Amino acid sequence: MVYCTGRSVRGNLSPYGRPETIDETADMINAAGGLAIPLRVDHTVESEVEAFFARVDREHGRLDVLVNSIAGEEPMMGQWGSFWKADLHEADAIFRQALVSHIITAKYAAPIMIRERRGLIVEVTENDILGAGGNPMSQVVKLGLKGFALNMATELRPHGVAAIAVTPGFLRSESMLQHKGVTEASWRDGGKKDKNFLESESPLFVGRAVAALAQDPKVLDRSGQLLSSWQLSREYKFTDYDGRRPDWGRLAIDFSVLPPQLVDMFRTGTQLQLKWLNTVAQHTREFLAKIPKTSAFRRKPSALTKKAASRRGAARRTT
């Protein structure tokens, strides 16, 4: 059973102004033989999110998977340019829509999973390296989602719950199809002007990546990682709906479709990221070496801990 949540319902579209709705998504799932329920939830409103998960818990008593795919194409993040030229009038709204909403949603999903000592939280982000293009707000959001998955994984590991960041490749979302002037039926025509588009994937592909992770009994071993749809397709052997296995990671990207100055920026940014990662990795190894392999309080319980345990034992015997 899948709950499809969001603000886009028939007769009351989201501020995106696109015609697709959560009702339509649920119809597609049901037509494919699944069971889906569309529920309007504004994930920036904490009370709505809390009420939604209370309903899920009340009706089913468990939550297996949360896919946090919120505001990935938020129109306010559409601008490109250097940070010193950025329009910051909508900055607070962008962070609320595209980052805080993820934290709110995970906050109320996690306790249900923790109670059952199982579950998977997926943060859908952009790119399987640190960087993502756009403006400073979108860059912070995409990097923040990768870090949020890592932080959640640290806290959730003792409870048997996994948190993973997953990126699609060149995604044929409805807005991308519109941008290319094609439909899903004619999407290959978009490759005439940009041959990279021929390696694109439907939204179902990253969905199958999430489904494969959710069915992996060893998913906790991957908790905290930043993974991609194409990497997971290689490992789990799933395909897109048309039988293709698009692999953005192995594509020799044609950068000729981009302005040379943008390509230069990608090169510089990637070189700096690699240097940054190597430096942080070394610092991390040094810090890890300082951490005791076994916490002192686990090796030798304090007198206070012993006394508390004795009281709990007495209480149980009395009960």
C-alpha cells in the first residue's frame, strides 16, 4: 500500500501550476495492480504531517518505507547564476519547501519505524557527488539532503532503521519532457538536440531503485550512503518500464551542449570537491582513531545505573 501525499489534488493544484496530481499518481499505481491512497498533505505544515502519520499508524500499525521526494523541482529554485547575483527574496520559502519539509516528514515517520525496529527512509536528491547546479539555495538544499540522510543513519542505526540518499540520473519528469518539447511517447526526439537525453530514465526507474533497496535484507549495511538509480540497477538488475537499463554513470557525457564557461566551472568545482573529500576523509580517520572502540559506560556500569536497574527489577516483580 502506498500513500501518495502532496498539495496537488484534482480541482486544487499546487503552486507549481502543473496539471499532474497525487490523485493521478494513485490511479496509475492502482491500474498497475498496486493499492494507493492519495491524501493532501502540506509537508511544510508540521501539524498536517503529524496527523498524517498518526493515521497511517492507526490504520496499519507500521510504516515500512518513507520516500522523501518533496520540492525537487520547486520553481523558486529554477534560477541559475553566481551567488553574488542571486535573488534572495524567496530564500526562506525555498528552504522551508525543499529542505525543512523533509526534516518535518522524517521526524514523524521515524518513531513508527523505531518502535518496530525496521524501516527505510529515502531522501531523493540530485547527483551522486557533493555538488548540484543552480543557485546557492538549490545547492544548499541538495547538499543538505545528502547530509541529512547521513545524520539520520547515525541516529537510526541502533534502532535497525536505514536512511539513504538516492539520486536519479537524467530524469524524464513531466516538466523536463515539456522543456524538451516532447512527450513520454516521443521522448527520443529530445535526443536530436541533446544526445545525453537518450540516456535519460523515467520516474519509474528511481522508484524501482527504492523498491529494490526496501526488499534487501541487508539494507542497513548501506545506511547513510549516497546512491544512484543506475548504480542500484547494476546491482539489483532491474530495468526501466521499457526494458532499458539507462546508466548515466557510464555515459561519456557530451558537454558540447553547454556553454564553455559552465563546463569550466564544473571542472573546477569537481577538482575542489575531490580535494575537499580527501582532506575530510583524512580528518575523519584521525578522529575515528581517537574514539574508544567500546564506550566506558558499556564496559562498567556506574553505581547509579546498577541502582536504577535494581529498582526496575523490583518494580517488575511487584507488577
